[in-house]
Amino acid sequence: MTSKTFQDLIEEVHNKGICQECGGCVSFCSSAEYDVIGFKDPYSPPEYKHKDKCLECGICYYICPQTHILDSELNKTYKFSDFESMPIGHYERVYSCQAKDKEFLEYGTDGGVVNSIINFLIEQKLIDGAVVSQTDAPFSREATFADSKYDLLKASGAKLDISPQLDEIQKFCTYTQSIPKLNHYKFKKLAVVGTPCQIYTIRCMQDLGVTPSENIEICLGLFCYENFFFQKFQVEKFEKDFNIKFADIEKINIKEDLIFKLKNGGSGAKVVHVPFNYLNDYMRPACNACSDFTNIYADISFGGLGSQDKYTTVIPRTKMGKHILQRVIDAGIIKCSDIDSNKMNKTIEKLANFSHSKVKRRETFMKKLELGGV
Ligand SMILES: Cc1cc2nc3c(=O)[nH]c(=O)nc-3n(C[C@H](O)[C@H](O)[C@H](O)COP(=O)(O)OP(=O)(O)OC[C@H]3O[C@@H](n4cnc5c(N)ncnc54)[C@H](O)[C@@H]3O)c2cc1C
Ligand code: SF4
Ligand code: SF4
Ligand code: SF4
């Protein structure tokens, strides 16, 4: 390895505005106890805190999802070639599943499948717990550790009255800073839930055999088209643009668009769909520089797209992912809807279209960036 440092990340990633704030670099550097870099706040790229102490090990550079140094290694391991020929990554079958547990289903984002699998893994003592994301308010999440069904349900915001908290929140972001949180639990066996950028950095750490990836037993990847960030002063504009009061939002689902479920009918309709392209003012700019929609390096990927309401689309990818999914199905923890090859092909086509659209968005964005136009 050449001696790349965090300074190279600043120049090649941060200064171009494409840091995805995945936290991989910070997580490794502080976990290895170098503690040279850190986040000043969770809504901007990390910074060099103690440049003089940097060991120039280069790891932060190699595990960054925006340098793509380890792409070919990961592609070999996860049987991926390119998005043109494999738009949704490696898979044998795509499922549409639902939790059998009433509470996981009721409070789940889609079919409550991710939480059901985590809970099963905890009960079977295959993991000690998982770093998940606590919903504090609409567009506001925080990383937290869950090692019981109670914790998993609490994190889903199920029994939370979020309205009183709205005044206290100054910045709203759907992205969860969960990777640096792994450092607190590195002596436990963990499941990690994450977006494609987060799973990518973990897979790079595992490929290089560096901390804190050693105890991650399984990567549960979420589909991700983009994430949203805005400051309090923009809430008013958002409410006006979409005729949705924040206090009325009961739940947000992300599928082929954003789906807002409103309390008591809110501003008229009970369910409001907002297409992604109406939300450009609120999108995290670095998401433009990202091409993976279906989380191609996860053990199992999950999303709402392609499934009916209250079901989750599930793509097992690795040997471990397939094994766990089969065990969960056999144990009667989740059920799968009958999906014939015709239905499955339709789902795959939908996923592939979103994947192609994301790849195209990145190409256009990167071209503009090269020309200095972003
Ligand atoms: C930011 C984001 C963007 C998404 N974009 C899309 C999209 O464009 N299209 C699409 O079809 N699906 C998208 N999804 C996936 C979808 O919203 C559901 O998460 C997925 O279908 C699983 O649903 P479920 O009911 O099975 O999960 P549940 O059983 O509800 O469990 C979800 C679990 O994931 C945890 N979690 C969520 N986000 C994180 C995180 N970042 N870090 C750690 N833990 C986390 C929750 O705390 C919970 O434990 C996105 C999800 C997220 C979080
Ligand atoms: S010590 Fe290594 S990981 Fe930390 S900032 Fe320096 S080069 Fe990056
Ligand atoms: S590793 Fe993640 S947080 Fe660090 S510079 Fe790269 S994208 Fe940003
Ligand atoms: S689109 Fe999703 S995976 Fe890509 S950078 Fe944004 S949050 Fe990460």
C-alpha cells in the first residue's frame, strides 16, 4: 500500500462534496485508538482532529466508499461484475416476506422482516445484539444498540409521541450515523443494519481484517435510493411544498417514492406519495455520487420496492444470508408470499430500473463535477 492519508480523503472526497458521511474512516481510526479523525457534528464530513498524530496507515482511504480501491476484491467475494449486466447484484431468488409476529409487523417499516431476523438471531444466541436506528421524529434518526425484542420495537418509534420533540430538533436527517457506534460494542457478536455505503465500508474493513469489523456476524443491507437532510428553517418550506404538517406524520416509507402516512387524515389525505425528483432540495448532495441501490455486498438485502404493502422484498446473497433466511422461514418467524417466476421477474425488473436510474444519476453528477459545474 502507498501511504495515503486522511489528507487524501479531504482532497479527493470532501473537497468534491462527495463524502457520504458513512463514518467508516472515523470508526476504524478511533477503534484502532489512533483517534486522529472525528465528526464535529453528525451532519458534515469528519475532520482531521490531530493531524500530527496520523500514522499514515492509509486504512481510512482504503475503506472509503468513494475511493473504490477495494471494488475488485469485494466484487470477487460477493460475485458481482458490473451494474450493466448485474443491476441488482448477485442473487438466486428474490422473496417477498412478512413477519408473523404481530408487533414486528405492526410497527415494522414494511413487513417487519429485518427486526424479526435480528430478534431470531438474538434468541438463538447467534449474535449479542445489533446496532439499529431509533426513530425520534419524522426525518430524524439516531443509532442505538438493541439486544431484545423490547429494544427493537422501541427503536421503531412505535410507542413514541414525537410531536413534543419536534421543537427541539434543529436538523432533520434520515441517515443514521451507525458505523462509529460499532466501536462501543466491538467485544460483542453483532448484526449490522445499513445502507449500501455503510455496508461497503464494513466489507472493506473485513477484507483488510481491521477493527471494528471482526465481530460482525451478518450484514443486513437496506435498499437506498437517497437520503434526506434539512435544517429547521426548511421545515416550513417542506410543509408548504407538500401540504404536509410535520406533526401529522405518523410514518414514512421509502419505496419507489416517499410515502407519508398521516395521523387522522392530516391535511386531507391519509396517505401522500411524493416522488424522489420533487425532493431534490432536501436530498443529501453526496447521495448523487452513489450507484448501489440494492446493497450488493450485504448478506441479505431488504426493501419495500417490489412488494405489496406490509411485505418486504428480500434478496439473500451470500451462503450465510441464504442459510439464515432459510432458518427463519423454517422456524415460522416470517412467511413468504407465493411468488411465481412471472411475479419475481416483474419485481426484478422494477429493482433493475431503479438501479440503472441510480447509476445514471451518478454518471451525470460525476461528469458535472469533473467539469466544475456542481
Ligand atoms: C435511509 C433508508 C432509505 C431507504 N430507501 C429505500 C428505497 O429507496 N427503496 C426501498 O424499497 N426501500 C428503502 N429502504 C428500506 C425500507 O425502508 C425498509 O427499511 C426495508 O424494507 C425493511 O423493512 P422491514 O419492515 O422488513 O424492516 P423492520 O423490521 O422495520 O426493521 C428495520 C430495522 O432497520 C433498522 N435501521 C434502519 N435504518 C438503519 C440504519 N441506517 N442503521 C442501522 N439500523 C437501521 C431499524 O432500527 C430496524 O431495526 C430504505 C431504508 C432506509 C433506512
Ligand atoms: S492514522 Fe491511519 S486511519 Fe487514522 S487518519 Fe491517519 S491514515 Fe487515516
Ligand atoms: S469513509 Fe465515509 S465518512 Fe470517511 S471520507 Fe469516506 S465517505 Fe466520508
Ligand atoms: S444513496 Fe444511500 S447508500 Fe448512497 S450515499 Fe446516500 S445514504 Fe449512502
